[in-house]
Amino acid sequence: MLQTVQIAGGGIAGLSAAVAFAKYGWQVTVYEKSPGIRPQGAGIYLWENGLKVLEALGVYEATIQDSIPAWRHQKRDQDGTVFAEDFFSKDNRLYVPTRADLLHALHREACRLGVELEFGIEVMAADPDGTIHLADGSSRKGDLVIGADGINSKVRDSLGLLKSRKLAHQFGYRAMISRSPAELETDEGRGHCEHWHGARRILYAPCTKDLAYIQLTAVKEDERGQALPVDKDYWQETFPHLSWLIDRLPEAGRGDQFEIIKLTNWQRGRVVLIGDAVNAQPPFLGQGGGCSMMSALALATWIEEATAIDPGIALWERHERRLIEWTQDVAYYYGELAFYPPQLRTAIFRFIQRSDWLKRKTIWMTALHSPKGTAQTLNHQVLQPL
């Protein structure tokens, strides 16, 4: 008899889990409160760890087919001086596809594998025995329940698992802009770069030959820096050399106050939490999506290798939690550098830059991780298309 998993949430975490469990032979149902897939208009950083998960799930090519591989990432101060720089290779990859490309690739693979997707249905709560309660008042039962329903997770809160919810006191505006043909030929336009001026910064990340992902970040006290629509005059005063970029910012864009979520436990009985419900973090390491996908694949793999749900869940939390919570903390403290005097912040970045060992133990640790369930970690190759 097929084992069943009920998944609350059809975003990156929920669809990654759906594909992983379906490839292990489970009967999978996903409940998404929106009327369809929600491809938000922004890019998503996919480092080596996330790309390995996509390869294991069979959606790597479909996700990055239009994306440009990163070749360099710089940090520059307000006058354009480079104070940190990294280069990428075949063993240390970075792509920034659109979120739409990633979500649609996962959705197509889930449909191909026979995952049942129920849109317009919200999961309101879950019981430790694997029962979920829907917004229409009905209930359903599964061998396993996965709460992948975001930072405001109703599944998590129904079980009382929230330990802390801490604001990072920083605001980010994220959007896509078009890229001009001339821009593609310049050194500045081809490379990834994080521009700093005081506590404000602008991230420029090429996605495709036609699109780039932009993130503007300001601290809590910076009212004009947090204004929506974006106060372009203010940002151009701060970064006059980036007017070519700021001029193209759209009126619409996503603005968020960044938070960190920590739980007492990642599970209760037959209910587990993944994605922003458990690993919400400031986006400064570009690992929100990567951590979500790692958790999803690892959960399915630990249960498969344990040959039983309960011990598999226990192994999953024991082995996966430390790295992801470490990633959350590093992302938070990276953001805290915005509150440091610029000279001290630059000195810290330069100190980290000089040591490959230190980079690998801090900002690169998760990016270079080989997640459970990928070709580098499987005891036997089981993730084969059905």
C-alpha cells in the first residue's frame, strides 16, 4: 500500500518535497491556498547546494536553461572601489534564475510524477497523528504531513512549535529590471555586485540576457530607504553612479521586513515543517530557497533510508537542523554589518576575503554543502524517474 503525504503549501519548499517524495514512490497531495502557482516577479539565488538538489529532483536543466552562470561576485563601496571579490567555477556554481522558472519547473515535474495539486484550498491546522484541517471545515489524513506554508505557517502555529520570531531591523525591496544590449558588454553590467553606501546597499544580479534581479536594502530607521513605491531620487542621491540601474526600477516590487524564525522542534508526531515556516532568514547569503530545497529532499531521503517514518524524521532533524540554523545566524550577522562604521565593515570583509578557510566556515559553508539525497551523498541511487 502506498504511503501518503499531505503537503501544506505549493511554493518552492512544498513543490520540492512533492517531487522528492513522489520519486520515492509516495502518493502526494499538495494544498495551495492561491488559485495557482505563484511565480513572484524576482530572481532567486541558487548556489552549488541548491543546484545539486535540482539535479537530484530532475529539474536542473529546466530551471537554469535561460539563466546566465555567474562568473564573479564583487562588493563595492560608495565610490565604486572593490573591497571583496570572488570568482566561480564548475565546482562552485551560482545561477540566479527567475522564481517563475524554478516554480514552473518543479510544478511540471510534480504533475509528470502524478502529484495531486489542489489549488484554492488552505490548510488551517494539523494534528500530530497526521490529520490536516482545511479552511472549508473538512479534514484529511496522511501517513505524513509537511507544513511548507510559509513564514506565517498555520500548521506550525497550530502545533505551538514557534520558539522565536526576530526582526532583522532591515527592509528589502526586490524586483526584476530589463537589461540593455550595451549593458551586456560592460564589465559592470555582466558581473554580480553588492554596492554599499553607509547602511544602504543595492544588489545587482544578472539573471538572463534580458533580465537582472535587483535588491535594495535599508535599515529600519531609514524611512525614505523603505518607501514604496521606491524613492528613486533618494537612491540616486546615494548611488549616483548607479542611475542607469535605478531609473529602470518598476513601480511594482516586493518589499519585506526581514525576519528569522526559530522553532522548539521541527516536528511533532507525523507533522514536520520545512521552508520559511522553519528556516526564514534575511536574504543576505541567498540561501532561503537553498535551505528549503535541502530540507525537502533530505526529509524524503532520511525516511527512505530509515525504511520507517518516525525514525526517519528523527534522523532528519538531528542531521539537518544544525547547518540550517547556523545559516540563519550567519545571514543575520551579515546583515548586522550594515550598522557598523563603513571602514570597520570593509576591514571585516577584507579579513574574511583573505582566508579561503574562513569563507568556507562562514558565508560559503552552506553554498558548498552537498545536501542529503544528492548524488554526492546517496548510499544508493534511488531518485530515479518513475
